[in-house]
Amino acid sequence: MTLEQNPLSLAQADGITKKSNKTHIWKWLFAILIAVSIAWLIDGRFHQSTEKSGKTKFNPNSMPTPVSVAKPAQRDINVYLDSLGTVTPRNTVVVTSLVNGQVLNLFFNEGQMVKKGQLLALIDTRPYEIQLAQAEGQLLKDKALLDNALLDLDRYKTLIGQSSISKQTLDTQDSLVRQYHGAVAIDQSQLDNAKLQLSYCHITAPISGRIGLRQVDPGNIIQSANTTGIATITQLQPITALFSIPEDNLPAVVLRMKSASNVAIDAFDRGQKIKLASGALLTPDNLIDTTTGSIKMRALFKNDDGALFPNQFVNIKLLVDVQKNAIVIPMAALQRGKNGDYVYVVNQGNSVTLRPVKTGNVEGEFISIIQGLSLQDEVVIDGIDKLRDGAKIKIATTGTGAAAAQKNASSKAEHDPAKSRAGWHKKQNAE
């Protein structure tokens, strides 16, 4: 008899199969649980060992780290007040027409530098030439009448002495002469006005500067009431910059203005990396803005190279003081931690010590140290990321102040792959 023929045997076999499957599932779950537990224990011990190793001091027996060092320098350091400013032109003029007429020609290119008095545009002069001719003719007419009235007046004066005419006739003639004098004066003023209107047809630059985009084309009819004008001229040399400082810094600036003939100001680009121009403080505003607690100031720049452009955003550095005989180090030597600023000082045994310092003012790539360093110390300026307190070092380059920073920059430039490739191509081209 087969299993198919025996229903009881078939059911027993099916039960055995299900029981076996459940047993395998439990075995797999148990194995996964053991693997997870082992992984958790290993990870916990790894973190504990890592934390312990992080808390331990640097191993003094490790290999020395190559570093570059520099000695602090003593020099004067400038104290600057930083602010945000906007370049503003000294003068801006909209070139408009004072007469109505057709534009015959334009004598400038957009963006051109123009000089004061330079011819910019020409308006049709024929209507104003006709008005000038009419005024000249009227003046000649009234002058002739005046001359005739003067001759008659002289005759009447002779006749009044001979008692040939009445006094009233003489007075009437004298009044007529004065009337003609007035008519001649009016004619002369009308003639001058006609000449003035004719001169307005030749539009010239009122100031020197850069001319903007033109607003009219030759052939257009221009009106004196047009506010857009022909173009706009902006003075670029010299040029100014407007900026604001907090009212708390105003006394220091005023004191600097009294002690120095010119308060130096530098204008930098948006990234404060490129100095665009150097100038001087022109004047502060006459009141403090109560809404912001600041006061506006204006600086003046010669701008001979045209580096400053109207409405340009600039970073302003205002020189308010000079710190004499300050101890300075390169900025690369200064590190910042949770307990404050510190540097690595070189010991006699070619090791380093972490020393907290108190910093002062910053000027360029250098910072002054108020407390914590002396001129006899040496600080690490390169290779700091691999150092710990008490680590051994191997001095690669040594310098003082700017010299060490220069060597450090040169060393980085030499190891710059892009610059190395450029030098290789240059050498190949030369060969």
C-alpha cells in the first residue's frame, strides 16, 4: 500500500514536514540574534577603546612631525573699523535739452569718458536763427527811431532858446527819446535771448565723467520738459563711498580726525581679498540715525584707475588707531579651541607645548598677541593639524614673522599640482 492509498500516513508525513520547517526557522532566528549580539559587543568595545585613546595624552615616543616655525615679531599694527559701504558718485547729471526741436546728430558713444564742455548733441538751429534775425531787425529799427528822436530833441533845445516853440513840445520830445531808449533795451534783451536759445541747440557736457546709455536717437523730436533727457553723466574721478558706523565708535573716529590730517580708508571687494582703492575720510554726517544707532560717513577716493564704480558694494576699513610695538604672529599659527585661543610653542627638546594666548587686533595675515608670548618664543605655523601637546617635531623651515609666512606660502605654491603642471608646460615650451 502506498502513501496515496493510506490517508493516515500522508497526514503524518505532512505534520513531520511542518515541524521540521518550524525548527529550521527557530535555528535561523537564534543564529541571527547571536550574530547581532556579538557585533554590538565588538562595536561597544571599539568605541570604548577609541574614547580611551582620545583621552590619553600624545605618545612622546612617536615619530617626529615635520613643521614650519616662526618667531613673533614686534612692530606697529593698524587698528581698523570695518563697515559696509556703497560707492556714490560725487556728481551725477542728466543731460537734457533746454529747447524744443529735432535732434540732428549725437557726438558721443555710450559709456564714453567725456570732458566738461564737450559737444554731445545738436538740435535743429534754423527756427532759432530766424528768431535771432527778427530780433536783430527790430533792434535796428528802434535804434533808427531813437537816433531821429535825439536829433529832434537837439533842434527843440535850440528853438526853445529862441522862444520859437513851447516848453511842452520840448518835454514831449524828451519823453519820446526815453521811450525809444526803452524800446532799444527791450530789443537788445530779445536779441540776447535769441542768441541764448540758439546756443542751447548745441548741447555740451556740464561735467566730466562717464556718459551712460542714450535715451534719444537722431531724428527724434526732443522737448525741454522731457525728464529722461538725452543721457546721464556720472563723475568717476574723484568718487566717494557712503558707509555707516555704530555711534559707540564715533568718539574714536572724531579723535582720529583731530590727531591726523587725513584719516586713511581702504575699500575692498565683496570677499575682502582685493583692495580696490585707498582714500581718506571726507566728513561724517551731522546727526545720528536714532532708528539704527549709527551715523553715516563719506570717504573720498581719487579713483584714477577706475576701480570703483557707482553703486558698487565695497567693504570699508577705517583706520582709527595704531598699536605701537605690538607682538605679532602669522594667523596660520593661531588655533581656536573650546577653552579659547592657543598656539604650539617650540621647546628646546624639539617638542611642542600647547599655550593659551590672548589675541588683539588683526591686520592682513598677522594678529597681535596681548598675553602669552614673548619675542624669544617660536610658534608652529605649518603642520599643526598633526600635533598634540608634547608631540615631537622636526623643524623644516624657520623664520621671523612675515619671512616665515612668505616661506610657508612659497612652499605651498611649490607643492601645488596646478602650478607644477604649469611650470612643466612652460619648461617644455622653452625647450
